[in-house]
Amino acid sequence: MIGNILNKNGYIDYSEEVVANIIGVSTMECYGVVGMASKNAKDGLWELIKGENLSKGVKIHSKENEVSVELYIVVEYGTKISVIANNIIQNIKYNVENYTGLNVSSVTVNVQGVRV
């Protein structure tokens, strides 16, 4: 479990997969993102993940209801990477904090490739 929140009705526990899917969908909503990148451990190659399993390009580290996120993405050729990264960071922080109540302490965006 990534985090748990206590409210008047009891505890809410979040699994890592649920938070990673929220992060993946939030990333794909941003302009200029072609897809998530997943590392193939066997070959050391990066493969493009478009829509089947967006959580593969997300690594989450958590402590005391705070989440730090590491993303691996592929961007579209001709777009400004710094603008895309800032949009992704803002979108992830907004969605994760509003949907789950967990605080996002940091988001690291790793661009693994550029697609034409």
C-alpha cells in the first residue's frame, strides 16, 4: 500500500497500481506526449507503451502519505520538452492530490525518446 488516509468512516488504502494508473492517464492527457517508455530488463532497450498498460513507465516512492514520482516518456518531435515536462508535473500533482488526497512531493520526468 502506498498510503492510507483516515476519515470519519475509516481508513482508505491506495495500492501502487491505482496511483500509477492515475499518473499514467494524467501524463497521456498532456500535449506532446507520444507514450510512456518501459525498460525491457532482458535487452536493456526502451519500448513505447501507448495505451495498454500506462503504469509500466511510472515508478513511485512513498513515505508517510507523500509520493515522489519518476516518469519515463517519449515526446513528439518539434515540441519544447521543458514546456511538456512542466505541464506533466502540474497535471500529475493536481490529479493525484485531488483524486486520492496524497501529497506529491516531487515529479521527475525522464524523456527516453523523440518520435516524428
